[in-house]
Amino acid sequence: MTSNLTHLQQLEAESIHIIREVVAEFDNPVMLYSIGKDSAVMLHLARKAFYPAPAPFPLLHVDTTWKFREMIQFRDRMVEESGFKLIVHVNEEGVARGVSPFTHGSALYTDVMKTEGLKQALDRYKFDAAFGGARRDEEKSRAKERIFSFRSANHRWDPKNQRPELWSLYNTRVKPGESIRVFPLSNWTELDIWQYIHLENIPIVPLYYAAVRPVVERDGMLIMVDDDRLELKPGEVVQHKSVRFRTLGCYPLTGAVESEADTLPQIIQEMLLTRTSERQGRLIDHDQAGSMEKKKQEGYF
Amino acid sequence: MAHQSELIEKDILAYLKSQEEKSLLRFITCGSVDDGKSTLIGRLLWDSKMVFEDQLAALEADSKKVGTQGGAIDYALLLDGLQAEREQGITIDVAYRFFSTDRRKFIVADTPGHEQYTRNMVTGASTAKVAVILVDARKGLLTQTRRHSFLVSLVGIRHIVLAINKMDLIDFDAEKFRRIEDDYREFAEPLGFSSITALPISALNGDNIIEKSVNTPWYSGPTLLQFLETVQVEDDRAGQPFRMPVQWVNRPNLDFRGFCGTIAAGTVRPGDEIRVSSSGLVSRVDRVVTMNGDLDEAVAGQAVTLTLKDEIDISRGDMLTVPEAAPLFTRHPEAHLVWLHDEPLRPGQLYLVKSATGITPGRVTDVPYAVDVNTLEQKQVTTLGLNEIALVRLELDRPVPFDPYRENRDTGSFILIDRFSNATVAAGMVSEAVELESHKAQLAELEPETGSAWTRRISLSELSATSLNVVDLTAEYGTFILEAPITLLAHLEKGNRVLFRLRDLGQLPAVALLAYEHNLAFEFDRTLEGISVLLFKRGNLPQDKVDSDTGTGI
Ligand SMILES: Nc1nc2c(ncn2[C@@H]2O[C@H](COP(=O)(O)OP(=O)(O)O)[C@@H](O)[C@H]2O)c(=O)[nH]1
Ligand SMILES: [Mg+2]
């Protein structure tokens, strides 16, 4: 009985089991790759699940065209190293209309470039299952989401009508057009993710580590000036500060935290001693109460 | 978080090291509406400092808007996630919450106490090792308390915390507390829990949740968190005979054929003998493959990839086990069924049965009796409605490997899926197989022919019909001739192999003669268990079944 597994070993095994189950039961799965730390762990687990074979599904990145440049570089490096096939999808309609976080506000922008973009890609390639890196500890409405989360043909999530999920027996049945979002990291917490990255030496985007970067203060957040599309408003000045990111997304919407933590243990140390949750750096959650739940019903990941 | 902040500040690497050995405990809270489940979990998260400042700000704002505490902090709001629920003020589904201390990580299933939500409780309990059953100290045991206790026992939970809540409202009265505890122990006796721990608490004020309460000097037991941190949830699976449902066959190239799955019981090492549930074929483990290197041993709970010494036909749907303790392999399991759907069970109708080894079509043929969850009495029924529980008999389209649920939750459980709506309509727990079908080939003895009375003929006619590939000759004495019917030869032609277990070397000529007559090859093996001979058609190695590996059969 001394052979009891540690919490990380158990979480890892559960995730691998989930990933294999999808491959065994779906025709056309895809892994949504958002380049962040959760995606990094998910991709690592996918490699483990099928080792020595490559994972038998592609990665999908829904590119809003506003990602940090370092994220894109990192993405291309990881794809090369891991041998995954990568599909990059951009909502060209949104681009043509000039939708940007500055002109249309964070809510509409996210809806068009992220949610719409994702739906377009899922429809175009007819994926019947899509892995996502969401965790239940991230947000209240996620706490009730299933690991295999059913989506109607128009990608809607119905929180009142979820399939009961017992043991590790997942109902994978869908009709044509319907799909399942699969969350292999459902039971991981932010701390679990960091500990696992540390233990397994998983590469992550350098933006997670503190470095001196150009930032401006806007709406109480530190926004990095990642390229020349960020126009300064009157009174704003570019400052050079040692900052890092707890969560990564579109650079105009992602707040940096001032930090000197430039090693993984230091990041974990800071996380353990800090008193704000990681979603705080995301502009979209603050829009309205229950906003994440509304977005999810509409198909946001 | 309840972590050693000093160590974190001084020596983060030492801290991280100390966290690597942390264990994981899943538990469920149950009780009637308003007994305080959400408040209790909110409190645990709060006190173990899993609530961050920004969440606290949101919680304060929400408490003013929709809280039940007159504007003061309502911990339940941390839990009642979905907007619709917040407006209604009740929990309507299962929510999973996480917190951790230095010793353990906890996953809590918060389940509703509403009458009609047995379904959610069974769902939450299915993965839990401990149940915290809440009782309102003012009300004592209710029908729901009994129902929840029965359900958690049915689902295999062995450890109960009887959390007698709202002690603040009865002035922390020791007498009343003891009466409720005694009542409960008497009631729960037949349910056979391994442990029952009664705690006097106030979820709202935090008494005996993390720290010992000054209000209960008469109570000397652990606080809730102390109990949860130290309770030994025996993972006896590691000590049981090895089992691994084959989830996926990994075949990247001709040189590698790995069987992926999560070990459901026991341990496995290179060199171990394993048996395939469907064919009865036996081989040995060659490697236990992982990306971090081959393992010398893997244990229950781990997700691994095994390669075998022999190239035998194995696909999703099979279970690999130790040869001495094979699982039930049956088309007729008997099981407790919890009905989870509004649409009642239709006996005789085809459903999809999903078990650890995949999906098999099947039907419920018989409902011997239903169980009244309130009185535990058995009653006659013709069908099952939402939240009802019964013992049923199933008929599956093909045999499926199972263990009794009480021995193994993973290999003893299944769900029923409606073929048309794809809804998950029921949860099943196997009690046994109705009639154990023999795994061994039937050896029909023919009458000795005149003139050759000393040579018996043994016909293998049953073999190919049942596709069971083991012939056990260890009980046979004397000389004999083996007769292979045309169906068996066709079976071998398709790439199947037949394993003969011999009592001694004297039986070898009979097998060799069979091979000689029909142009077959064989492999001879001597193992600790005895002598075996694998008979097959040369040049017709087993077919690659990776592509046809959907496991659905429909
Ligand atoms: N006085 C008192 N009230 C409590 C206690 N625990 C919970 N409550 C209150 O009981 C009500 C129901 O609690 P809630 O956690 O929502 O119950 P649930 O339905 O079981 O989740 C709320 O108003 C709580 O504030 C307690 O220990 N003492
Ligand atoms: Mg509640």
C-alpha cells in the first residue's frame, strides 16, 4: 500500500486516460492549442499518451492576430519539436472588417476573433471532439462543467442539461454536426500545473518569466507594447519595467504583473505568496457578473 | 493556501520537493437542502486560503446582491457557480472544488440535497472515497440522510463523516449531538461502513472545521480538516490481481505494438504472465513503456503502455489480467442500476452499454426487484424511473469482461446510453454474472472405434464456434488423437492461434500429428505452470486490427 500514487501522478494518469479515450472513440479529434502553460501541459500529456507514436490528431490554434510575438515563435518551435501537425485558423471576416481590441472593445473583439473563429474552424474541419486546456478551478461556472462537455450543432453549451459523468466512463456519443469539448486538465489547479511543469521540465513561453519589457499603464493594468499597433493614448508613456505574465492571450488584453521572478521556482514561489487569482489579468472576465458563463453558453471555450 | 509560507519564502526548492509526495483525496458532501453543504465547502476553501483577493471582492459584491446573510459574506456563493442557480438560491448540479494542504490535495464534489437529485449524488459519489454527510443539528436524521447514506454505500464509499452542523443554533449541546450520533450508528450498521466519524460543527462560524472549537470542550476528536488530511483510504486495488482494460492499441510501425490502458488493479512487471479476456490466450509482458523511460513496475491507477513477448491478437474491448484470476467474461451480468433520466427504462429495448472496455449493445431483460431508497425494502416493479434503483439482469450482444463492483469500481461499473438521444440514462454496478460461461473449450469425447480401443479421439469441434482459443489437456490421461474440424482450420487460416496446455510431454505427439496433417506450425513453451504449445498457420500471422478498433460493434 506504500505504492499509492502522488497527486500529480494521479492527475497525469487521469488526463492520459481521457486523451486516449477520445482517440479510441472519435473519428476526427483536434487539440486546441492556445500556447499558454495549460496548453503546454496538455500537449506534453498528449505526447505521453501515445509515446513512442506521435499523437494521432492535429493541433488547432485560433489566431486572433493579436497574440504576443513570442507566443507565435514558441508555438512554431514546439510544433517542430513535437511533430504535431498544426492548423492555424484566423477569422478572415473579422480581419476584413478591421475588428481589433481597440476599435471594438474587448467583448465584441473576443466574440468575433476567438469564439467565432473557433466555431468556423470546427465547422470547416468537421472535428467531432476538441481538447481544451480549461481547468475547473479557474472560474465558478467551470466548476460544474463535465470533462466531456457536449456541444450542440451550433456549439452551444447547456449547463442545465449536461450528461451525468460517472467513474471514468465517458459518454462520447454524438450525432453528425454535434461535438464534445474535452477537458483533460479539469481536475488540475494552477499550482498543480506549475508543479508539474517544474517536475517534468516542460518548456513554456518566455513571457511567463520576468524580464524588462516596454509597458504602458491602461485601465489599471500593465499592457505590453508588443508591436507598433498599440497606439498610445494622451498621457500614456512607455515605461520599461521588469514584468511577467501569469496568463497569456492577446497582448492588448493581457495584464502584466511587476515581478523579478525569472526562474520557475521563483514563479511558483510568487504564485503561492500572492493573493490574486490568475484570471484577474484577463480583461474579459470583468465585463459583467456571470460573464464567463454567458460566453461559454455561446461557445467561447 | 494552508501551506508553510515560511518554507516557501526561505527555500522554495525544498518546499517543492516536499510537495511531490502529496496524496490526493476525493470526497463528496451530501445532505438535505439548506443543511449547509455549500457553506461548509466555501469555508474549507476560505480557511485553507484558496480564495484570492479578487475573488473575495466579487464574493463580497455578490453577497450584498444575492446573499442569504443579510449582506455579510455568504460562503455558499463561492460554490453556487451557475447564474441560474444563484438567482434561485439552490445548488442544482454537481460542482467540483479544489483545495490543498501540505499533506493532501482535495477534490470535493458538492452535490445537491434536493429530493429528485439522487442522480447528481450518485455521480459525485462515483469517484469519491469519503462522504461527508451533513445533518442539521436542530432536525436530526431525516429521510434524506438515510437515503444519502444508502446511496454512498451502494456506490462503494467506505468512510463516513457525520457532520452535525449548525451546532451554534443548539448552543453546542453535547447531549443532542450524541443522540444524533447514536441514532446514525444504529441506522448505518447494516450498511457496513469501515468508519463513521461524527463531528460537531458550525460551517458558518468555522467551529471544528480547521481548528478545534472552544465551544465544544466535551469533544475530543479531530476537526474536519484533520480527519480529511489523515484518513487512510485504503487503496487496496494495488494488492489485487492485475487488471488492465485495453483502451487503445498503439501501432506506429511494424516493430512496435503497444497496449495502452489504465491499470485497474494490481501491479505489472516485465516478465509477468498475462491473459487476454476474450481469447484466453496467454503471453508475457515484455516492456512497460512510458515517455520517461521503461518501468520496472507499474501499479493500479497508472496509465501505461505494455508490449508483449508474443504477437497475439488483442484489441480495445479486451482486458489483460493475471491468468490465475480471470475476470467474469459474460453476456449476462447482474447489476444494480440507478436510473438517471426522465424517460423510464424500457426493458427489452437495446441500449449501449459502456464499460471500462468500451461500448457493447445490450438490453435489460429482467428486473428482479427495485430498492426503496428510503426504507431499503425490495419491491416488484416493471420499469424504472428517474432516481430509482433496482437489481437488473442484462443481456449483452457479446461477452464483456467485468469484476464484481464491490471488488473493483473501475472494472465493475458501466453506464447505459440511449441509442437515439445519446443521453446517459443509467449507471450500473455489477454484482455478479448470472451464469458463468465456461472459458474453456469443450472437449467432446467420441466413442472409441472398434479395433482401436486404446486410442481415444478428442474432437475440437467447439473451438472455432466459440472463438475460444485455449485447449486444456492437463486433465487428460492416456493416449489420444486430436480431431480438427474444418471450422477450426478456417479459424487458424484467419491468423488465429490456439494454445494447448499439456499435462506432460507424452501428449505432445498428438498435437504434433495434428500440425503435421494440416500443415500447421507450433511453438513449444515450458513455463512454471507447465507445458504449452501454440498452434498456428505459418505465414498467416495475426491480422493488424488497429483500424477496426472502434469497439462499438454497431
Ligand atoms: N447558524 C448557522 N447557519 C448555517 C450554518 N451553516 C449553514 N448555515 C446557513 O444555512 C443556509 C443554507 O446553507 P447552504 O450552505 O446554502 O446549504 P446547502 O443547501 O446545503 O448548500 C444558509 O443561509 C447558511 O448561511 C451554521 O453552521 N450555522
Ligand atoms: Mg448549496
